[in-house]
Amino acid sequence: MIELNKISVAYGDNVIYDNFSFRFEEGVNVVLGASGSGKTTLLNVISGLIDFKGVCKTDPVAMVFQNPCLAPTTALNNVVAVLDRKDSVHKAEQMLELCHIGDKARQRVDRLSGGEQQRISLARAFAVNRSVLLMDEPFNSLDFGVKRKLYSILYELLACYRKTVVLVTHDVDEAICLADRIYLLSGRPAILQQVEQIDLPRAQRDEYSSELLALRRTLQKMLL
């Protein structure tokens, strides 16, 4: 669980959050909002990366960023670096296999594609096995097919590890594919409104079903 109590954040006269309170439960919480709506600021509050007024209660977090933020070394070394020394290489190899990138474990990350680098970033985040995972538009710069493959990998990882996930995005289709709950972030100061809970397992969702097409239209209208 993540609990925010009377959070306030401002940059000069620009008030992003003012006495903002909210609770995120276990599962995948997707926060949907336009650019500049305060999505990344929300993650920075939860992770403690910025100063704010109020109280945020959360377990230690792992993060996946839009930019994979990898060290200029091998894929394996990037995962080993976040682990305790005991059995770290073996565990890192296992996580890379789970992310379907085990065959590139000993290649330098700067020789890999953006999608491959983001798989390493996922492996690293899940390797530390924190109960809270924050994801800041991690698939934003990837093309359609690569995104869908990474969605499938994330489905598999979430089936193995129970987490409270907060993923922020401006992509309606991504929200529908990944969320247990979708929230709309809007206004200034920002507020969060729960739009939908999706109970259908992620791997069984048909984005083109009448139900999810109707949800897509609703979300798009709300964003406009």
C-alpha cells in the first residue's frame, strides 16, 4: 500500500498538489494524464526524490524510468549491481531469462536496442524484489510491436511477484492493457479520479472488444 496524506508541491507560483491525499492498493494502478499534469511529480513524491509538504507512507520502492538509465557495461552487470553479493550472478541471470533477454546477458547495453534495454531495466527493478514498483512512462518511446512484447513480459513478472505498482502514462491503450485500476489525473492543483477497475486478467483482454472500446472512448474524451 502507498498512502499520501496532505501532500503539497509547488514550483514558484505553480501549485502542482495542494493538501493531496490518496491511497494506492496492491495491483497495477495506472495514472493517466496529459503532459504536464503532474504524473512524474507524483512518482517523485512517492520515491522521495523531491521535497514536499505532508506525509507519504510506503515501503521501499523500485523504479523503471522512460529512459532505462543503465550503466555503460553488460546487461548482467547492470542487474548484479543492485543485488547483494551472495548468488547475485545466478539471480541476475534468472531475472534476465524471465525478461527474455538472457541470451544478451554478456553484451554491452549500448549495443542493444531500446526495447532490449528496457527489458534489462525491468529485470533490474524486479530483481531487488521491492513490494512497490513505480513506472514513469517506461514504454513511451517504443514502437507498437516492441511495446506489446514488453507488456507480455510485464504480465509474466506480475504473475510471479505481488506488488503495488503505480504506472503513469498518457497512452490510453497502455492503460487499458496494463491496469487493474485506472485513475485520471487532472486540474491544477491536481486531483485523482478513479475511472475504472478492470477485473479481466491482463493476458485475456481483447482491446477491440465492445467493452474496452467503450472504455477507450470514455478515457479519450476525459483527457480532452
